[in-house]
Amino acid sequence: MKSAHVISPKLLAVAILATIGMAGPAAAQRTQAHPAASQQQAEAAAASASDAAETARDAAQSARDATQATSGGYTTVHQQADAANRAANKATNASHAAHDATSAAQSAANPAVPAVEAQQAASAAGAASMQAQDAADAANQAAYPPAPARPMTPATTSTSATAQQQVNATSSPPDSTLANKVNFDSLDANHDGNLTRAEVKSETMLSADFNSIDANHDGRISKAELAGGK
């Protein structure tokens, strides 16, 4: 799934709301006698509102990008993109209000009241920013759903096939299938119907198992012995 280029900013909006929540009318009363403190609070609120509005606009852009991955008519992705745009506009308007209140706090005889207004506007910007991010997340999830998990295919091993492929070159018993792997007549150089050690030296398996195949231990292997007979 394509990730939204929202910069994990919900924590920012939550922090803004938490910070603003600790201010308000009570802060106005505390700072009424300290105009400079009120002005600083208003400036901080305006800066927070600007950050929230920028984050909301990024979220709205991410949601608009997600609509490019859709085809057809008006889909859920478009609905979420519209919701993100509306929330981003709210955040931007709230940011403007926070800056207006900050300007008023700089020139007011009692800046505490406009400072509170700036803080309330910043809180509104933070809430709108979270709405924009939620809508952008929903748009991207709808546009880029995760791929379905592939079913696990159990691994199968053929022990019998593996065992058949293994060759014991030192102590294997006579194997009737060996006759099918060896061209007896081509190895029988003197055509006497038997194979000597010299005649089978080019056949590694046959040479290694010569003694076990030579049932009567006469130093020669007959066709019957090669096939597993006596």
C-alpha cells in the first residue's frame, strides 16, 4: 500500500490540543497583569496553529494523490479526499484566526483576551488537522489495499526418492537394477559371458561392489550375478 505523505503528525495535533487545554480563561487571569506573557502565549498559539494547518494541507494533498489510483466514478477514496480538503480548510482558517488574535494581542491594552482567542483558534486548527489526517489515511487505505496473504504451501520431501538416489559404494548388497544400468556385453571384452575386475574398472559402482556381486567369489561376475542371482 502506498503510504500517505502525512508526516506522522497526529502527535503534533494532540500535543497542540493538550497544550492549549492547559491554557484558556485561567491563563488569561494569570497573565492579565503580565502583558508580555500573554503576547508570548499568543505567538506560541499562532505558531502551533500554522504547524497544524500545514500538516492538514499535506494530508489533504496525500488524499488527492490517492484519487489518482482509482478509476470509474465517485468512490470512497474521493469522499475521503473531500473530507480531508474540508478539514484542511478549517485548519487553515483557524490558523488565520490565531494569527489575527496574535496581532491584536500585540497592540491591545489587555492582551490576555486575544491571547486566549489565539489559543482557542490553535486548538481548533489542531482538531481539524487530525480530521484531515484521519480522512487521508482512510483514502490511502481504500486506494491501496494490502495484498492478500498467500497461503502457505507445505514443503514436501520424498524420502523414498532421496534414498533411491543415495549409493553406498562400499557395502551395498547385490542390486538387480544394476543390470539395467550397465551394458554387460560392451564391458565383456573377451565375450566369455563374464566380467573381470579389469573389464569393469571403468564402471565405478560395479567395480566398488565387485566382491558383493560376485556371489561365488570366483573373481568373475556373470549376468545372473549382476542381476542378483547366484
